[in-house]
Amino acid sequence: MSPLYLLFLGPAGSGKGTQAEKILETFGLCHLSTGDILRGAIRKETLLGKKAESYVEAGDLVPDSLIIDLIKETLTPDRIEKGFLFDGFPRTLEQGEKLKELLLDLGISLTHIFYFDISLEKTISRIAGRRICVDCNKIYHIDYNPPKTCGEDCSGNFIQRSDDTEEKVRHRYDVFEEQTVPLLSFYGEDLLSIDADLTPDEIHRELCLAIEGTKV
Ligand code: AMP
């Protein structure tokens, strides 16, 4: 079976991260979440973290050049062999074009591109209750999936992301509409639209059907 190379597009709060967890488990892929990588770099105060911090805090996009360098580093031979899922990347046309070049050079192409379609109001109500494990980035919701100790190495410390306030979520949605929505026509017919208002189990089933149905 050839490796899967998946891409999840969608605004903050559309359920990409939650679905990524389930899909990684089901298909054994590597998770390439630019948001997780950036938050880790900010926590560790690396050079990348220092450069990215003010953008992430404001809910703005980190400059394309930084993200593209980061992606080049993540596309290692072992990940290519195993298969991967891009979650939150690309977010601009320039990133999309650069990714196309990178994959072409590597002789691979994306196998599935999913768009998580959801309204602004729904994302706001979801994100208000979102909590994240600081150690493994697992996502919880105070009502629908209350935080609990996730792994042996996790300290049980759950936080609300500083960019998860209503004001910042509204801003991030605007940024998504302005800068990321153009990617929907860039991917055109290759894009599979998912109704992100369905329950997590229903969405997982839809994703699996789409992936299983076309796996070679
Ligand atoms: P996320 O966890 O995907 O919601 O990303 C959190 C924040 O990280 C975003 O609001 C951006 O500031 C930054 N970020 C994540 N991925 C990208 C990307 N592909 N391009 C630019 N900025 C990004």
C-alpha cells in the first residue's frame, strides 16, 4: 500500500486537530501541525519561537518564509515513507505553491485534501470550551470531552490557548477568509469538502470512507 499524504484545511475550531488525532491513530501517520510546532518553539524560546510569537499571539499568520523553512525540515525521509498529515498548512497561496514544488521535487503528491467547512458562530462556541494538554497537545472540550490525564509523560496540565478568546477567534476567521480561502480554488476538484458541523464520529467516518475508498 502506498503512503497517505493528507492535508486538512479549515478555520480554527473546525475540528481539524480533533480529527487529526483520530486519523493518525487509524492510519499510523505522522502529524505535521505547524500550529503545534510553533507553540512548542515559543514555549522552548527557540529562535523560531521568538520570531513567531507576536504573530501567533495576535492571531496573524507567521511569515511564509519561516513556515516554508519549517516545512522543509519536517519532510524527512522517514515521514515520507510512513505518510503524513498536514494540519494547518498551507494557509496562503504562496505556501500552497511552495508545497507543490517541494512535493514535486520529492516525487510525491498529496493523496487527499479535506476542507472542514463551518460557520464563524459555530467555531466561537466550540473554541470557548477548548483546552489543550501542554505536554502532548491533545485537545479536550470542557463539556463534550473533559480533560483527563492523557499519557504517561503528561503532567495533567491543561490550558486554554491565549489565542482562543472570542475576539482572536473572530480575527483568525477573518484571516482565514482573506488568506486561506483562495487555496480552495487553488486545489479545485482535488478538494473534498466536509460538513464540519457533524459530530466528531460522523466526520471521522466520512474521512475514513474517503480515504479507504481511494487507497491503493
Ligand atoms: P493553529 O494551531 O493551526 O490554529 O495555528 C495557531 C497559529 O500559528 C496561527 O494563528 C498562526 O499564527 C500560526 N500558524 C500556524 N500555521 C501557520 C501557517 N501555515 N502559516 C502561518 N502561520 C501559521
